[in-house]
Amino acid sequence: MTPNDRDDQPIRLLYDQDCETRDDFVERVRRKIHRRSASAQVASFSWFVPRVFLKEMIELIGYLVTALAGGKGR
């Protein structure tokens, strides 16, 4: 028995225990992945929306100031 044969023995044992995964297990893993990706999207959305809202409000105030200053000059 060479050292390589001794190292390959556990792999052969695992290969002999090959079995198919059950459909419900695959479905549970898939649901967990979808749940995590959905929560990541919600978290990124909750950081993105306030920033966009504040930017739009600042631009709106800038337009109002410009419009009011332009209206008084006429």
C-alpha cells in the first residue's frame, strides 16, 4: 500500500456512499438563498431611498430659490 493509496481510501469510501439529495432539501436551500437575497435587496433599498429623497428635496429647494429670486428681479 503506497501513501497515495492510503490517502485515496477515504475518498473512495465517500464515493461509495453516493446518494441523491431529496427534493425538499433542495427546495429549503433554495428558499433560504432567496430569503437572504431579498433581505439584502431590502437593506440596500432602505439605504438608497433616503439619499435619493434628500437629493431631490435639496434640488427642489434650489429650484424654488432660483425661481423666487428670478421673479423678484423682473
